[in-house]
Amino acid sequence: MATESSMAPREHSSVRRWRILPGAIIGASGDFVLRHARDEDADAIIALVAAVWSEYPGKTLVASADMPELLAPASAYAQGGGRFWVIEAKGRVIGTIALMPSEEPGVVELQKLYVAQDARKNGLGSFLCSLVEREARDRGARAIELWSDVKLLDAHRRYERLGYQRGEALKTYNDTSATVRSYYRKPLAADESAGFEIEAGTPSALDPWHALFYRGAGGGAALGEAKP
């Protein structure tokens, strides 16, 4: 899964700004921990992204050239007014997702959705997307956009199930793999709540993810955030 764009700060964004405490835990359930990324996670996050990319012929990650923001993820996203979350299982990072304000006012961009191969097909990817949707609503955004590698067809199917609409735009990146990405966008209606999608055949698969979300993520600023 790859949903990336520019990391430049977007000064015009009307964002609710809480100070994020790097590494702060949002919720824990069983072996799983949901928390904000810290710069010290760089090696683990880069290893996860590289492993996902390696599943596709011709995809090679050189973080310093392709995603320099991953060298210090907490600092890079804080500087840009964004968020970066990780899911751990017994101390191992098995999933990531991030949000950045878009260049378009009132829109945020979903980025860095990656799930370890042995942690898929249980609702984790959809849960991570719901974190971005909740944060987008908290910021008063009217839409979420993303750019996803054209090779990642499973990710595209997930986005479409979650209400993202594919556009005609394609973007070619000057990275190590000459990546081409498709554009997706989801409008956010003011009267709708962020939801969780349970994938077919797993009626209770999201239970641990629900627990992670609701322990500390509700009622104003999430655990691990502080007012300025």
C-alpha cells in the first residue's frame, strides 16, 4: 500500500492544532498497541514499507531518496501539521498510516498505509483508514484524498469499499522505482460518523481494533495529545 505526496508544510490549512507527544499510546488491547510515531521508529517503519514494496516486481525502497520523511517520521509530520500512527504487536510495528493537510483548503491527504503481510485480512487496514477519517472530521475537512501505486490492486479495492472514488489523474514519481500512482478521493458529509468495515468472512475481526480506537481516542483530544 502506498499513498504518498509532498511533505511540504501547508500553511493555509485551517487545522485544529494539538501538540502531539511522540510515541504516546492511544490505546492497547491484548498484544496490540496503537500510538503516535516517534523518530526512533524510523528503522522499523522503513523495514515495513520496504517489505511491502518487495512484494511487487520492480519496487525497491531507498528511504533517503524515496521517502526522506521516514528518517524522522514524528518530526516530519509535526512540521507539516500532520499525524503519523503506528500499530504494534508485541513490540513489532505491523501497520502504519499518516495524514497531512492537502494543498487544497478543507481537504486532508491519507498517506503511509502499510500493513505487514502476516497481519492482513483481519480489518486492520480499514481500521487504520478510519483513524484518518476521524482526524479529518475533527479538523472540519470536507474530503480525504490519496495517491496509491497503480500496482496495489488490493489496496484499491479496499479504498473503493470504504467510499473512495478513483479519479482519472495519474502521477509519476521520480523515485527509485519510477512509481505511478492513481488518485482517489472521498467526500465527508457533515452528518456522517467514521465507520469500521469488517471484511467478508471475519464477523468479529475488528473487535481488537475497536478497543484500540475507543480507549483514549474519544472525547476531545486523544490520549497523547496536549493543548498548545
